[in-house]
Amino acid sequence: MSLKFEIQPAANPTSEKERTARLADPGFGRVFTDHMAIVRYDQAKGWHDARVESRANFQLDPAVAVLHYAQEIFEGLKAYKRDNGVNLFRPDANARRFRNSAERMAMAPLPEAIFIEAVEQLVRIDSAWIPGGEGSLYLRPFMIASEVFLGVKPSAEYIFAVIASPVGSYFKGGPAPVSIWVSENYTRAAVGGTGAVKCGGNYAASLRAQAEAIEHGCDQVVFLDAVERRYVEELGGMNVFFVFDDGSLSTPPLGTILPGITRDSIIALAKDSGTVVREEPYTIDQWRADATSGKLKEAFACGTAAVISPIGKVRSASGDFSISGGVAGPVAMGLRKKLVDIQYGRATDPHDWVRKVL
Ligand SMILES: *Cc1c(COP(=O)(O)O)cnc(C)c1O
């Protein structure tokens, strides 16, 4: 199923001079483009009223369901400037994950074709906002429950929208290794919970643990499993990989973790080059022992925003350890380059991941 989008360009778009100034050093998530895509759902009409229009405030009744019961899901993907056009990276995978998230949160599933069309239309109309070099346009599709009703039940109405934010290279001068704090007081996800879907509630629940990481001088938090509190799961918003001295990789199995598209892409690229990749549980004690013995060569986190971040140091209530001397390792950096080169259209794309929108 697809919909025809009504395109209504902004009456007063940002001037070229102002846009250039904002693109000079956009940082992450504070600069936005001129437009947004929006589609509405209700039970009578289904998905309808698809438009691309000037980015503006939403008018919401204070009783809409999302404000009370947090029925909200989102996605994150990027548009990359090529020599003579613009690429999206695996938007079909984001569309599929978004539909899975909707199903878990008892929301109206959005047809994947509408998700992709909304993203592409927004990229086209705001293509002047895509930074050059190692920058990109971060796209944020999301859906909120918009029925005006305080009863506890799945909303009968939804708003799906896509906004876009130009971002600079996440790391200036190459990725610096991050330090991570092992959360022993908080968990992220339990079996049967919402750990595998991209809902805002998971993030709300992770912020206290992230604040604890900062209090302990770390950049990020890493969560352990909720049952035994031993198995490494993932960071607040990134999956994690381990690199061993025999050249193999391992990463925690799917289930309670978020099925990252970067994670999936790294597994495929590593396997392409003959690397053994295991999706298997790994305990924090084993991580410490392997880092100490030298069996573990590297560890890194991965996700759309930062691509790959080497993990240099792990800190917990029971002591600290460092990995590969706290510097970025060659395996993490090699995989990062491979992936980024495909995203920007500088390397061949053996899995047909890139979708040209312009
Ligand atoms: C979005 C997200 C990731 C990374 O997913 P990508 O598709 O690679 O961007 C990892 N963990 C969590 C909790 C996330 O929300």
C-alpha cells in the first residue's frame, strides 16, 4: 500500500546564507531542516492525509494518549551526499523494524512503502541541508498515539512524522575510544519486555543509568541481562562487538537487545571477508578476564549515529579494565571504513544496501 503525498514547500524557507552558517558546525540533533513529512491514521480512514510541509509545532490536546501512556516509537537513519547524488542506507530495514516496533506497542503498523516514501520525499525537498564531507542528514521517523482519551487501551489514532537534522562527523579527527560504565543497579530490558523495539520508553528508563555513568566519569553505560546480571547486552543506544586474538568476532544474540542495522551490516561485512562471527552470550567476568589475558583484542559499540565507537575502558563497582591499551583498534577501524565507504557510495555495495534518492 502507498499514498500520494501532497507537497507544500515552506513559504519562508531558511536563506542560503543562514543555512550555510548552521551547517558549518551542526553538532548532533539541534539543527533542523525546513520541512517535515506527516501522515495520519484513524480507524475509519486508515493511513491518510500524507503531506510534506513546513516544519511546525504540533497542536495536541493535553489528553492525547502518548502524553500519558508513552505509546511512541521511532527510527534513525541517514542520507549521505555522494559525488552526484544522495544515498539512503537500508531504509527498508528501518521500515521493517518500525512496523515490528508498532506491533509490539499495539500501534497501527505503518506500511513499509509509506515509511520509505515519506523519508525519500523529505530528503528530496531538504537536500540542500545535507552536509558535505563526513557529515550526513540524520532522519528521525516517529509515531505517536494521538487519540484524546485517558482510558488505558491502544490508541485509535496516530500521527507518523519524519523530521531531519544535519549532523557533522560524529568524531572530529577520527573516533576517540569511549569509556563505559557497567550498570549494576539498573537493567534495560527483560525477556518479554520491549528491549527489541525502538520505543522512547526504553530511553526514558535508561537515562538514570546513563547519568550514573557520567557521575563515574564514563561516556556511556553498558547494561547486563535482567535475570542473571552477568551477560553483556548493549549500551543505551548502541550494540556491542568483541574482537579476539584468533581474529573472530562475537556479539550478544538477539532477543532482549535492539536489532541494530549497523550490527547486522557489520556481521555481514565481517563474514564477507571470511571472519568468524558468533552471536553468543558473553559475561562481564569473561570480558574482564579476556581483556586481562590479552585474548580480547578490541571491543566496540555500533549504531547509525556514531557508526563504530571503539571501547577503550570499562569501569564498574568491582574495578576497571582497559582494552587494546585504550586506543582505537585496527579491526574496528577497518570495519568502520568499509561500512562508511559503502554508505557514501565510494565502495561497491555487494548486498544492495544503498538506495539512491537523488
Ligand atoms: C537504535 C539503537 C541501536 C542501533 O541501531 P542501528 O539500527 O544500528 O542504528 C542499538 N541499540 C539501541 C537501544 C537502539 O535504540
